[in-house]
Amino acid sequence: MKDTAEVWRIRLFAILWFLILIGMLLSLPILFDVGWWAVLGLIVLAAVLALPLAWGLRRLFSRHRRQSWRASLLKTALATFALLSILAATPIYFLAFNATLRPVTVPLATLSNGKKTVVFQGMMHIGTESFYKGVVYDLERALTEGYVIFYEGVVPDPSAEAWFSQTLAGGGDLSANYTALGRACGLDFQMNYFTLLDADKAARPERHVAADVTTGDMKREYERLIRTDPAFAAYARSADVKKDEASGANMAKALAWLDRTTPGQQVLIGTACRGVLNMITAHDDESDPINKVVIDYRNRELAARIARSPADKIYVTYGAGHLPGLLRDLKAMDSAWEIKSIKWERTIDAPETLSGRLK
């Protein structure tokens, strides 16, 4: 029995060493992409930690005492370095696999009340090139079928631009922020692809409608809620809103740092950024009070514009989160509105280069 137990112990330890070493080999490419200093740092840390660990193992287990001190120290240092490498690389692998296995999707829904048909194309401000090309293709086809396109995009109002930037856009220009974030994530900003429709806009401007509100409209709604909604007024006075004023500067600093990274680091940053963006988008906080302005108010205005439009076929390109509220607002005006069909499209995927485009 003792011999059998010893054989199984050897087998289990062999399997454990095999798994640890495989994990280390999978982790090393990520560590070298971070930089040689990351590998050197882990080697030094493993060596420091191995000293007390090896001493403790020799005190606890007699079989370790049968080995020389040097052999015990080297084995412990190797195992420690392998485990540290795995721990360092695990977040990157987790974010990459999470984005692949649980991708963010947006709806392509057809709504109708029997008189009008609305195709709602859910959008994300940054996403994969293939997604945006598919959207533009669908828009071009819809134009040939007689649809009028309603575009999302808050219209600038000079009297409210500074307020919008500081209060709702996180500081700076919103489009510039999205473009910069897209570069860091290896993704694209949606407006880069809508320029493909410029020729048709010039030839048939009546088919292309800027259906969103203005920054001035949003400011007035914000101020109205402060006057009429005590909970929103308390939110507006909170420190969380004021913190947003510094976020634009923070993003600028972050992007300046990103521009100095190596190609290998850009690969990792792009992978991590897409994974984090995937997780954040999948868990949007619908209870955020600011949604009363940026979601609910704009939904009501969009529903009213659809109802007033003489067009009986409308193709809407709006953020995916607007669909539930838009349907509720349409039904509030006409209970006959309903979703006739819906399918889901993936918006975030790894680009072919697998790296962020920082320059």
C-alpha cells in the first residue's frame, strides 16, 4: 500500500508540474509583450519568495530535506515564478475569453403599428469594422427601398456646448473621446463609416434626418428635472457629477501614455480594453439618474418625431439601449405599435491585426 501511495503521489506531482509549466509557457508571451522588465521583475520576486518557502518546505516535509538546499531552492523558485506568471497573465486571458464567449450584441428590430414601419438598428459608438460596414450596407439597401433614415447624434448648440461637455460628455469633445477610446481598443468610431453615405445625403437630403435633440434641449431638460424632481436634483448636486469634469483630462493623459507604448503592449491594451468594454456594456446601469436626460428624454423626442414624420418607412440608427424606451413611448401614443421581428448582431470582436491603432 505504501508503494502504491508513493506511485500515485509521484504521478499527481508530475501532472501538477506539467500543468504549472504549461501555464507558465502560455503566460510568457504576454509577459514579454508587457516588457522584459516584467519578466525580470517576476524572476526577482520569485527568487525572494522562494527563500522562505523552500526553508518552510524543508522544515515541514522530510523528503525535501533529502534534497540539497540548492535543489530545493531552484525547484521552489521555478514553481513560484511559474505561478506568478500565471497570475499575471490570467486577467488578459479572462478578458479575451469573456469577450469571445459572452459577446455584446445589439438588436436589429422591425416595429410597426400597421401604418408605419420602423427598422431600429441598435448601435454602439465604437465597435468592429465589420459591424459598421454591415450597417452601412443595410442603410444603402434601405434607401433603395424607400426608407427615410433617422440618425442619432446630439446636435450642437453653441449656448450649451460647454455645459454638455462638462456635465454629460466627460469633458472635451464627445466624438474625439470615442475616437480615442476606439484607437486604444483597436476598434472604430461609428461616424467614420457613415461618411460613405455622404453622396446620397447630398443628392437626397430629405432621406437623411438628424433626429436627435440639441445640447440646448438637453440642458433645458436637465434644468427642468432639477426644478421638478427632488431625487434628480440631489443627484445633480452630488460629487459624482462634478468628478466628470476631470475625466476628459484624465482620458487625455491616458491616451498620451498609450501613444508611447510598444507594439506588443498595444496588443495587450487592445485585448484588455475590448474585454473591459464588453463587460461594462453588458452591465449598463439602467438606474443611473442621468438616464432621465440622455435616454428617457431623447426617447420621447424620437418617438414624437417618428409620429410626426410623413414617412411610412423609417430606418433608425440609435444606441441599442434606446429600443425598450422607444417602444414604450410609441405604444403610449398608439397601442398598436409592436415588434414584428428582431435579430441580434455582435458589435465587438478582435480585429484582424489584434492590436490597438494608437497612431
